[in-house]
Amino acid sequence: MVATGERDTGRGCNQIGNLLRPGKTRWSSNFDSLCSMIDMYSSVTTVLENMVNDGASNSIRGECINRVFQLIDLDSEIDTRTHKRLELGSSQELNNRFNDETVELLKLICALEPKENFKFFNVDHVYRLAEKFYSLDFDAQDLHHLRLQLDHYKLDVVGHERFQNLSSIFELCRRLVETNKSETYNLIDRLIRLVLTLPISTATTERAFSAMKLVKTALRNKMEAEFFADSMVIYIERDLVEKIDNDLILLEFDSKKNRNSSSVLATCF
């Protein structure tokens, strides 16, 4: 399958997995189970056939034979229409998890993907990505030059032999630097780097919300915004805060004008 291009190669690919048990309520669970079944179809049929041929008990052998016939029926039903239903179910799950803007952002980012030799590359989508979601990083003049760069990029990079068979935006960014095309297409390179930082910024936001539940408890619900923000920083960056000497903070606080040691101690305690 690797030789014929049916499977991608790279870090974390093609690892051994298990069949997923379907859930009772969530579509995503059933969707993942069916995808797992399709992905491991040949392995499952091989195991069942071995159980039939290895002299298992009659009851187990009969059950395995029934399962083999069920898998054959399943294989005949997984046609183009079924795959379309799976794609529709995946789209519905995506819409349920994220709002419209987030879904649009993810779709526009796909236009930068170099997979399958830039199969999803679209000049208008990339331009829309910069115009709508990174307006602070691209002014009107930048957007005008970005459009020009994208037209040249489509003719130069998309068909260039050095940029074929790339599997991720990260590899694309690295290859642009290696070929010095990051300077020629500096605005596209800027946009790619902004996209690559998106998972980090999202994780930081989620981390802050998680910390908020721990810092602002029922006993602290009347704290002012400034003190709350300071407390959040201290909690989130606690690895750095642990290296700070409290005595140095007291000395710094004490050195401020119009304060003395007694007022410092009274304030601290």
C-alpha cells in the first residue's frame, strides 16, 4: 500500500491499532469504529480465517464463518455512496464541535497543504485566509502583493520538483527556506509561519481557561481584574515563578518610594 501510494509515510504513520468499540450515542464514535473496520479489513478477515482453519471448537468456528460472511457483505456495501456518507458524517461532526468561523479557518488552511502535489491549493482561499483571519499581520498593500506572489507561486512552487511529495505545511515551510524561495515569496512564508503557530496559540488559550477555574474559586469571586490577571500569570508560569526569590521581591517592594519596612510587612500579611 505504501508502494502504490495508498498509505502515507512519516512519523507516527501506519502504527498498529485496535478495532474501536462503537458508542451508543455519539456519531463520532460510530464513525471512528467504521473507519477502523475499513482500515483493518484485510487483517480482521485473515485472523477469522485462521481461527476457522486452526481447529477451533465448532461454536467458535461457526461464529467466525458468520463474521467472515458479514465482512464480505460489508465490503460490498462500502461503495462510493457509503464513502460520501462517511465524509458527510465527518463534516457534521466538525460543525458540531466548532463554530462557522473555525470551520472556515480550517478549510482555508487546507489550501496551503502540499499533500498530493498541492491538490487543494487555491489562490483565492489563501488570499481569503490572510484577509479575514490575519488582518493585523497584512495591511492593504501587503494583501495586494500577496495576490501577486500567489499567482507566481502557483506557477513556480506548485509544479517544482523540489516541492513534490511533501506531506505537511511544516515540510513546505522548511523546503521554502532550503530553496531560498522564502525570500522570494516572503508574504506567503509569513502566512505559513502564522498558520504553524495556530496550534500553540490555541493550546495556550485552553490552558488559560483551565487555570481560570482553579484560580477564581468561589472564595475568590470578588477579586479585581488586575489582581486576577496577575494571579493567572503566576499560576500558568509557575515553573518560572518557583525560581524567583521571595526575599528579592520584598526588598524591591521595600525600596519603592513612600514605603517603609513596617508598611511592607503590613501589606504582605
